[in-house]
Amino acid sequence: MMQPFLIRELKTSEFHESLIVLYMSFNRTIPPDLKNQEKLLISLINYGIAKFLVAEEDGKIIGLGGIFFFGNVCSIGYMAVLPEVRCKGLGTDIFRNLVKIGKSKGCKTYMLYASELGEPIYHKFGFRRKYATGVYSLPNKPLVLPKKDKIINHTDIFPNWAAAIDKNTTGFDRSEFLQLKINHGSILITYDKEGFALVSGLRLGPIISKDIHTAVYLMNEGIKLGANHIIVPKHSQFPRKIFDLVNLIERKSESNLKMICGKEVTQHLDQFFALGTYSKG
């Protein structure tokens, strides 16, 4: 018996409808900057960094998924299926097709951030747990910090030294992706070739820093720019001293699980203080 739904590539004209499906699937409030998100995702497609698939039924989009390419590392996210059409295999079919796309691009490592709903699907595909992540509220007011002898800058160009630190931390090159985020409204904060952070709307992240004190100054600058939350990666190397320096309050219902499949990637997670986004599913 044929399935009543169709899995196909997303058309750029359908991004608004698809993102609405994403937010409805997780019962999340639609953000005011949705149009900026649409423009960013279209740019990622145009630059060959991302592909998106949708599940369609009776001419209506009911599910979504995306894959992002960073050399031989791929990140899967934006996985969403409307609640009223779950348990039909839509999520699994979207995911299976995204993995096929990754293989055709030479992907050796797949990464994602799994929601509670998505985790069982990914286990079936051989994904393994790495570490949990959590959303934390930032202080309402800037911190009182010692006077710094180095300068915090805001710039529109993602510099080579920041790309090198980021690649050393994550294990792959995502500089073009980060530059596109800056092009579409994210604010880049740099601290004298020792660390950087992005502010995207109300979120601060990623935060990549050579040391904890630089990370604190980057957090403080993000607070000044209006950021009110970060996503913390709870890996074994995370410097928990940060909680003694900054009053971060965890939002208990917003945790996700980092999962990986395929070849391990060499990373230096002691420099990894905050994620930029979940792109969860």
C-alpha cells in the first residue's frame, strides 16, 4: 500500500509555511524575526550549505527536515512533524532521505541535537549519545567586571583567526555558515583574537573562547546587546566555574541531546561555552 504522503525537496517559496510547521510541531511561539530566518535559510541553500525536505499530504506541508554540509561532516536538524499526523513514519522517512543526501555529498560524520520525540528515531539509525545540552537564562543586567586591558569589537566580517579557533574547537570548518548568519542580522563580538560570540535576536551563541575569563566578557557584551539566554553544552570538559562567575539559571524543560553517527571528530571542547542554535528534531 502506498504511503499517502510525499517526501520532496523544499521550494524556497515554501519556507514561511514550513517554519510555521516547525514551531507548531514543538508548540513554540513564532518569533518576530521569522522573515530573517527565512532569508538566512534560503542563502544557505543558495551557497550549497544546506538542503531541506518536506513531507506533503493533500497539498499541505506536514513535516520538515534539513541537512547542513561542513566538508565531510553533516548536521541534521529542523526535524518536525505536526502532532496530528505523527506515528505514520513521516519523520523516519524524512530522516532516511536526509541521510542519503549526506552520503551522496561524501559525509562521514552526522551530528544532531535530539528532542525527546526524535531520540528513538536516531537510535534506529545508529546514532550514539555524546552529551546533554540545556537552555540557560542570562542575568538581566550587565555584570560588574574588572576593567579589561583588551578591546571587545563588533564587526561584520568573520575574521580568519576566529575561523581557526572555531575549527580547532568544533573539528570542522563552519566559517561560511557563520558569515552568512552575520550577513542576516547576527551581531559578531570579538575579543582580541582570544574568542568570539554571536548575538542572534535574544540568543547569545556560539561562544568560542580560549579561556573562561574571555568567555565571561563575551557573555557580558551579549547581555548589553539584549541577549537573554544561551544554550550550554554539558560536555565533560565544560568549565563549571562559569556558574560561579555568571548567574545562569537553567530552563528545565528545554534540554536536548547531542548525538553522532559515523566517524568521530577531534574537538577541543574546553573552548566551547555555548551553542548557536539547536536546529533540533
